[in-house]
Amino acid sequence: MARKTKAEAEATRQTILDAAEQVFMDKGVAHASLEEIARTAQVTRGAVYWHFQNKSDVFNAMLERVHLPMAVMVEDAASAQSGDLTALRDLCIFALKTLVEDKRHFRVYKILFHHTESDRGLRMQEEIARESIEMMTRFFHNHPPHPALTATQAARSLHTQMLGIYYDWLRNPDAFDLAAEATSLVDTIFRGICPEGSLSVKATENSS
């Protein structure tokens, strides 16, 4: 019985986060209220406060549902001693295609980059950027980039270029077919990061 109650509580939590996505998309984070989230989720405000302290807590939990799985994948890649830059290149392509194909990823990152009008969203963007650059720097320490770049420079270059693709496409998804262009966009980035003549470069140039 206790196990069922725990499962029901988790189901309610997920319902609240689903509702938050909808309200944040419609109203923007700054103009959304916990009362409206509760109403959309068809739960009481008390149920919302049972799971979350405030709107910031809801926002963070909503982002973690998509951010944490990707962060784990990047962390695993950064910690790997074997393989080469192709593993990170493949992960970047996967991330772009997931943005297109997974509706939750699309909604959450659309909210983060284009529907957050507060310091909360800016701080979260800065935190994600810091974590991303730190993890990719560790990756490039294990798998050296082009000799003209330090590990940190390669990490920052990759992060800013990927971020630009996210931001631009989410602003107007009809502007171009991101799923179809994901591989060529990522390969263009990696040609400037990979050592000349490396297996990684050959792998990206031969991909389709």
C-alpha cells in the first residue's frame, strides 16, 4: 500500500510538471502562477506545495527532467578514457535530433530560451553553460582537440556554437529542417575542433 501511495504521489508530481510546461509556454515563466499551474493540472494548490516550495522549484524540476539525462550522457563521455572525438560528435547530433523529435525537450528548452523573462531563467542558463563547458573541458583533456586550441577553448567553442543552433532554431522552428541538417551542422563545428588528419575528422566527413 505504501508503495502504491508513493507511486501516486510521483504521478501527481509529474502531472504538475506537465501542467507547468503548458502554462510557462502560454504565459511565460514570469507571468505564470502556481494557482494557474494547479488549475491546469486539476489539483489543489496544497498538492502543488506538497511537492514544490515555490515557482522556482517547479521551474528547476521541469528543466531537470530533460537536462539531467543529457548531462549524464555528456558526463559519461567526458569520463571515458577510450574512444575519440567521434563519441562527442555523435552525442551532439543526438541532442539536436532529440530537440526536434522529443516534444518535452522542445517545450522545456523553448521555455528556457524564449519564455523566461526573469533573473531565474538567466541564472539557470548560466548554470547550464558552466556545467556544459566544465564537462566538455574534461572530455577534451582526455581526447585532445586541434593543437591550436586548449581543452577549455574547444569546450567553449563547441558550447557556444551548439547553443546558437538551439537558440536560433527554437526561435523559429520553420526556418530550417534541424533534424535533416543536424549532422552537417555538427560536422562543420567539429572540423574546426578536431586535429587535422585525425580519425574523428575522417568519420565526420564520411558521414551522411
